Amino acid sequence: MSHSQLTEGIVPGRLDPERYCTNFADVAPPLGAQEARIAADRCYFCHDAPCMEACPTSIDVPLFIRQISTGTPEAAARTIFEQNILGGMCARVCPTETLCEGACVRMDSEGEPVEIGALQRFATDTLMAKQDHPFTRAPRTGKSVAVVGAGPAGLAAAHRLAMLGHEVTLYDAHDKPGGLNEYGIASYKAPGGFAQAEVAWLVQIGGITAVENWQLDRKGDGDLADLLADHDAVFLGMGLSGVNALHLEGEDKDGIRPATDFIAELRQASDLASLPIGRDVVVIGGGMTAVDAAVQSKLLGALNVSLVYRRSRGEMPASLHEQEHALTHGVTIIENAAPIAIHGNGAVREVEFAYTRKGPDGLEMTDATFRLPADQVFKAIGQTLGDTPAKVEVAGGKIKVDGVGRTSVERVWAGGDCTHAGEDLTVTAVAQGRDAAQDIHHVLMEG
Amino acid sequence: MADLRSEFIGIKSPNPFWLASAPPTDKEYNVRRAFEAGWGGVVWKTLGSEGPPVVNVNGPRYGAIYGADRRLLGLNNIELITDRPLEVNLREIKSVKRDYPDRALIVSLMVPCDEDSWKAILARVEETEADGVELNFGCPHGMAERGMGSAVGQVPEYIEMVTRWVKQHSRMPCIVKLTPNISDIRGPARAAKAGGADAVSLINTINSITSVDLDDFAPEPTIDGKGTHGGYCGPAVKPIALNMVAEIARDRDTAGLPISGIGGVTTWRDAAEFMTLGAGNVQVCTAAMTYGFKVVQEMISGLSEYMDRKGFTNTSELVGRAVPNVTDWQYLNLNYVTKAEIVQEDCIKCGRCFAACEDTSHQAIAMSEDRVFTVKDEECVACNLCVEVCPVECIEMKQMAKGSVDPRTGETVGDYANWTTHPNNPSATAAE
């Protein structure tokens, strides 16, 4: 294909074929054994460690690092997996700089934390490379649980339930399990088909039956009543399937789409050179999805990529580390600006923005405006809950749950992004899935 | 820069840093490199009697233990004395000494325990014009099984006897190198002095097994599935060596006997510590074997800078300066009361002090909800464990003023008082 970065419009093959390989290689290459030992030596083995406290799944970080430093990475991995069965993916995608590493006491003394995420990956990779599943199932309970959504929350719940001896049916709307791990994160964060390998390793526990291309409430699939009839309990972990709209005229013009669609398409693409991308790309939003879309646009060969956020950089949901990642890849971050109009004839040509300021009643538009040329626009201003079983109480657009994941409906639990609880992070979803599973077990065995 | 020139039992060297008798000093090639790097002196690797030299194992000779980042903390070896012909060593010693007249060159010796053997080797060494001899009564491995090395050093009578032979058959200054593999270092030191030794050097290596191969179930270093105890050295042995040097320095019978300090000297600071406890100079091996001969440059600059700071113009001003402060436990001031104090602005909240105190000491550190750590003076016995385990040195020991009340004991801090007069001491009571 004779396209270059200068070619106008949304076209594939902007780069030399080999560039795609290097651009989408592992963003944080794994530590070698020597690097891991040196990194592990820096851990102080803190008492009641702040890193462990900062981890939504409460991984015993000092213990697993000590296990690495004494030459037993497999034992370290077990320590991690006991708390977080998706510890391998979390090692890759967790915003560690705001969680464990942000809490590391070495930040106080040197400003350089122990590389907890990289060490966690070293340990989990070591064990998973052996295809060795470290857990066995408890004696069968004869109970059956439906888990809806094979994303981080559903997988964590399914594994814990299976481990406790229950039979699990894991329903998912996609072709492949994994949820956001498979469809929703930047390719370079988990290359090499890691998400699928992790699921395959996880279900080695046994007792988990996967049902793909099954969607709750879709005709011919089933609804909550069906699930409750067939199972002793139900766990809802279907994430967020809707996308917020800009509510602007012209939003339906060609070239405008949700960033999540783009990220999912890119993750599933077998040939990145065949994936079309605009020359001038505008990403609207300030979260991790926005950053992932912007950076990957750049890596696909977009010439100009602007990430526009309506508030200041300090208020962006994407961490400072993520923002820096975008900046070093040539993404322009424009803060305090919101879209007010979309221009173009059939396809988008320009997006018009107004600068914003803080007013007494929240954000206000100013009269200062500017236009950005755009042949492609990615919307990343938040996701919404899709269709939800009518009986399940929703609050603030998300499923309402109590501290252990119980919904308003008896025998129905929920966890992950579809609930209002906690931050929308993989690690939070894992914690909620795990904790709901423990509560389901408690209820089923009491009853 | 302070003048580091050193004179030890009449032997002059440009600095007090000598290389100990060990693998680094086995050959002319190595010793010339050492002198070029700046070492003040060298004790040539131990020579044996004329005749077929000893042989060494052909598998690993060294084992080690490590700290963080694989920093070598302790090394052990099962190498024997020189395995090169006596004539070759003597020729090389003579050649090196001729080219480096300003450096100290001592020859280490180990021959069978009979007068003729010693008489014969001493005559040969004198021809090299080396500055002195060091009697290796220390090596704990291999040679000891043949009645030499530490087998001699463990019997004070032998030490005295051989030392006397050496002084009788040679005009060279004689240093007796002592083994730490004994129960009381003062006995061998007294024997060396009684035999006429000009100095003692210590410590030689300590009997040791550094580790065990957990697959082969064999001690390391492992030779064809078997291992044997070797001589332990390096930073890990320094505290043992410092104590033994101090014991000799403050013993009534051996006080004033020149000491060449050996055992884990790695930095200028280690060297200075040995010297304050009575060593006239120091000998180094493991640091050189770990990092190469260049380490002496840091020792030279560091000691020199320290001496400038302290206003010392000659290393002799440092020697023995701490000896008067080495005492017996019974004379320690029981009215010296301190309390740990955590400097909050430097604390990184790792909680190691808390874990150490709460689990293994006196429950004298409080931890708040928001991880502020404070000392409970009413519980603190001032053991210093929190200070030792703190990774950022933010805990200090503060002395309580005389006349104040120790909240732990309710007693008023008084004047100097020790165990000898303490009411709980049965001997003290009996003496009244």
C-alpha cells in the first residue's frame, strides 16, 4: 500500500510493515532473573505494608518479593494468586504508580518505588510458563452458580467459586472470554495473546463451563429468571457495554466512533498494517481509554493525535504515568476544552472546541474557541451500563451492591465495572468478584 | 593530605595497607600489579619447605555468602600454601623487592614443626632481602591436617617454640600470624611474645562451611560431591577480628605488642577501626579479591581525609586510641540511660522498628492508624534494635540527663555506677 503518514483520510498501511511489530511490542518488557533479584533486594519487608494496603486485592507484596529474592518465584506467584487470580494481567495493566508503588515507602526516601508490578509479573510469568495451576478444588458442594461476563470480575468469581467446590457456568457475550482484558486494553500492555493464555490457565482449576456468545436478556439466550431457575446463585459481572454520547449535531458523521470499539478492533486485528487510521486524529476524553486510543493511533501511523479533556490535566482520570506515556509517544494533550461542534460534509473534517473554566455551578464554556482538523474522532467520555435485568436495582447508572456484592435481588450478586462500587480498574473488579464468590459460598453453605 | 607513611616493627611502607598472605600475593606478576596500584606492602603467599610443592584441588577453591545485590559478605577458601616451587618464589621475591625498595615485602612461612626445617627456610628467605617473615600458624584447612598452620597456632607451647627458633636463626623481624580457631586469643599472643615475636598478625581465617548444595547435599565449595571446611574471611569476620585485636591490645601481658590487623578490612573506615583498637597497620585480602587492587586508592584517600579532619599527622596517632575504652561488661555505667527517639520528618513509615520491637523486644514502639511510629519511654530499655533495623537511620538514642527519672524504672538517673557495686550482685554484697 502506498500510503504514508501524510496521506489524508482514514487509510491503512501508513508505516513500513516492520514498524507495526516494534510499535506494538511489550510496553514494559519483563524483568530477567538478575534484574528481578536486584529489584527484589530493594524491598524493606515493611510491617503492615502500605503497598499491600494500597492493593485492592490486598496481595501480600513484601512476602512475595521476599520469596522472589530467595529464589522461589513459584511460591511468590502462589502468594499473589491466592489474593488475585488475575495477578498476571494486573501486573501488566494496574496503574501501580497510584496503587502499590505509589504507597511504597521508598517513594519517601528516594522517590523510586520498588518495582512491584514488574516483580509481580516476573513471579506470575514464571509459574504460568510452567502451565502449573497452583490450586485444587475443594470437595464438590453440589451447588451451581451462573457467572455472567467472563471479564476480570467474572473470571475471579468463577475461579474462586470453582475452587470452593461449586459448579460454575460462565456466560459471555463475546467469541472469546476475557472481557476488557481481551477487548478493552491497549495491545502493547498484554501482547502475545496473554489474556487468552491467562483464561486457559485459570480454568485449569476445573468445574468451569464456558458458554460463549450468550447475552443476558437476548432472545433465545435467557434472562435472570432462567438463570435463577437453573442455578443456586447468579453473579453479574458484565461490565459496561454502552458509551456516552457527545450530544452534538453531526455526531453520526463518518469517522466518529467510540474509542472502545477502536481498541477492541485493534486488539483482535491479525494484521495491524491493514487497520485504517486517520491522519489527524482527535480523542475526546481523559481516562485510560482515551490514552490507550490516542497512543495506539499514533503507533498506527497517525500524523497528529490530540487528546482533548474538558478539565485540567491534574483532574484527568488517567494517571500522570499514563499521561506521560501519551506525551512521549507524541500525543498532544489539550486540557480545559470541550467539543461544541462537529464540522464536515458526510465525514468529519474538523472538531470545534470551547475552552472551559470553573464556574459556581461547575464547568462553564468560555467564548474562546478553536478548531482541530480531524479525519477521525474517538469518543472516550465514559461508558454506561447496557441493558440490565429490570428487577436489579440501579443507582447512579450502575448496579447497586452492598459491601460483599449482594444486589437488590436475592441470590444475585454483582461486581466489577457494572457496579457502582470502587474504581473501574481490573484489580478492583478482581477483588469484587473474589469477595462476592466468598459471600455466595457462605450463603450457599449456610442455607 | 595527611601523611600515611607507616613504620611497623621497623619496616617502612608508604601507607599502612598491606596485602595479606593469600592468593593475590602468590606471584611476582600479581605483586607488581599490587604495588603499581598503590599498596604499601605485601605479605607473600606462604612458602613451604624445599622439595615437591603442595598440590591444590582442581575444582572450586572458594565459597561465598552474599548480601543484597549479591554483594559478597563472606568468602571461604580451601586453597593451600603456594603450590609453586620454592626457588621460583624466592627468585621472584628478590626481583620485586629490588624494584620496589620503598614497599614492605614480608614472606609468609609454613614448614614442619622441627628446628632444621625452619633454620633451612630462613636462610633462603634472608637472601631475598625481604623485610621480614610472618609465621603462618593460622590456616585451618588442609595443612592443619599435616601438623602445620592452625595445628601449631592452637598450641601456645608450639607457637613459643617455633617463634624462638625463628628469632634464633634469623635477624629478620618476625610476625606471628594467629588463628582465631581457639577459645581465647590471648594465650597464643602471649606465647608469641614469650618466644620473642616482634609482632602478631590476626586474624587468619575461621573454620567454616559457607553453604550446602541442596540438590547434591554437599557442602560448598563442592569437589566431586564432597566438601571440607575452609577458611572464612571477608566483611563478615571483621567483628570477630576487631574483638581479638582489642583483647590482645588491652591484655596486661601483651599490651604494646605490635599488631597487624587482619579480617574483613574493606574500606578506609575498617582500617581505621582496626588501628584505633591497637593495630599498627592492616592487611587486606578479600576486598582485593572481590574488587581488584584498585580498592587501595579509596583506603588511602579515605584514611587521609579522616586524619586531616581529626588533625592527625601520623598514623601512629591513631593506633590504640580506642583501646582504653574497651572494658569488661561489669564496668559499664548502669546509670547511663538512653531512650530511642524517632525523627519523624525523616521516617519513611516502613514499620520495621515496630515489628522488631513488638515481636522480638519490649513492645516500646507505638504505631498509630496513620502509621506514625513513636517510642514509649516507659517501655524502652534502649536496646538499640530499632536503630539497627531502620533502613534510613532516622532513630537516635538520646541520653537522659542526670537527675531525671526513667519512666520505665521510676528511678532517678544518678552518677556512674556499675555491676561491681550493684545490690543484685552477690559478689558485691559479699564484699561489703
